Amino acid sequence: MEQKGTLYLVATPIGNLEDITLRALRVLNEVDLIAAEDTRQTVKLLNHYNIKKPLVSYHEHNKVSKGNYLIEQLLSGKNIALVSDAGTPGISDPGEDLVKLAIENNIAVTMVPGPVAAIMGLVLSGLPAGRFVFEGFLPMNKRARKERLEYLKNEVRTIILYEAPHKLLYTLNDLYDILGNRKVVLARELTKIYEEFLRCDLSEAIKHFEEQSPKGEYVVILEGINVNTIKEETVKQWEGKDIKEHMEIYLLQGMDKKEAMKKVAEDRGISRREVYNELLKIKNKG
Ligand code: SAM
């Protein structure tokens, strides 16, 4: 039986053509076929490094038919490199599906790692990089978008988003409306001549882009919510309420009576016994 080939996910530059590893160049030179998200873009890279290989396009709109074709080629023993438009294949571009198909077909999958715009933006943002969430592009459908933003509202980790320049202002406004004003970093044209960082808050960023339309590629890095803000908001919910109403907040959130009493006691800085006694008093009063 013929030996199967290997699928190599090869990271390519996100702007600066020098950001390619020696291993990436070797693998691109050695594989039988290169599957590319945007063949025109990849041709530029291959020409720059004098690499001549058959190219097959593999993108969002042909990934089903081309995916099956690429799997057939891999099963017949061909080695294939998958490259995306820029950066790491599989991060906000097709790649994920091909990896899944290859795994299902017991085909070896490996990677030649390299640049990811999200990681470069995060690391240079100056915002906490120890814990973060990558959200890619926000959904465009209004309802799905609102749901996603509501979900992100209480995210304590740094949030990373991708956005196209013509939608950036729209997205910043949505972030401001739902998540509230907070620190944001706009990392623009990373690794390119006009690499630039705008470090400010959402309201300032909105003002900036109202005066000067965004140009180029951007990563949006947003501060997570401050844990104290969440606590303050919970306090706002129960402030002025009696213990019974305070209990109801947690019971409505699905907690059982014991858990709710524990939370109420914590919030008010009193003992559980005191909560119990207070509840009893309210009950007896009728
Ligand atoms: N696979 C890529 C990666 O590894 O980063 C991301 C591809 S995604 C289709 C394209 C988005 O990535 C752009 O809209 C932008 O948000 C971000 N991006 C890519 N290159 C960038 C750069 N040089 N500077 C800033 N953002 C970039």
C-alpha cells in the first residue's frame, strides 16, 4: 500500500517578507503541492524566494470540494503545504477544516509555526498578556453580534479581535455601547512600514477614527473588565434591597438556598446565621 503524505500548515509573513523561517522555505521547496488561500498573494511570496511549485487554491468558498481533492492527494502519498493569505493558517482563515479532515483520514498533520497578528498585537499592546481570549472577527449578523458582545461584557481576560478597516469604527462603537468605555489598543500594519499603535480608551479611539478614517490592517486589543467593576455592579444590584430581595437575585440566577445565603452573607460582610435570622424576622413580620 502506498504511504500517505503529510499535511504541513506553513505560517507565512503578515506583511514583512523577511518573516519566514528557514524551515518554512525548505518545506515549501520540498512538498509536492501548495494549497493557498489567495494564490496571487502566495505567488508573490514564492517568486520572492524563487520557489516553483504547483499551486491549488483553497479558500472559504471552495473548501469542501478542494478539501476532498487535497485529502485524495495526501492519501495517494503527496506532501502538501497549506498557506493562508497571511500569517498562521487556521487562525481566522480556512485551515481548521482541512486539519480536521486530515485527522479523520489518519493523515499526519504538522506545522511550521510563524507570525500571528493577534499575538504580536497582544504582546506589544502593553495590556495584560498572561491571560487573553481571541475572538477573531465579530459576527456581522446584528443579533449574533450583540449576543457575542453581551457574552464578552464580563470577560476579565484581555480580548483580541480582528477587524477590517472599513468596519473598524462601527465595531468600536458597538464595543463602547455594550462593554462600556475601557482601554483599547489599535495595532495597525504590523511588521509593515507604517506599523503603528494607538493606545487610548474606546471613546478616544472613536473620536480619532471619526476624524481620520482607518487605513490598513488592524488588530483590536481590549482590556478585560476589572474584577472590582463586576463586584461594584453586583453591589449596585442589591444595594437598597432587604435580605429577602437580595436572596432572590441569586435564587433567580439558579443558586440553591444554601449557596444564595452564603453569597448574601459574603456580599454584606455578615455571617450566614445573621442572614438566616434576618430572613426569619422578615418571614415572621409577614
Ligand atoms: N491568519 C492570520 C494571522 O495569523 O494573523 C489572520 C488572517 S485574518 C483573515 C486577517 C486579519 O488579521 C486582518 O483583518 C487583521 O485584523 C489581522 N491582520 C493580519 N495581518 C495584519 C497586520 N500586518 N497588522 C495588523 N493586523 C493584521
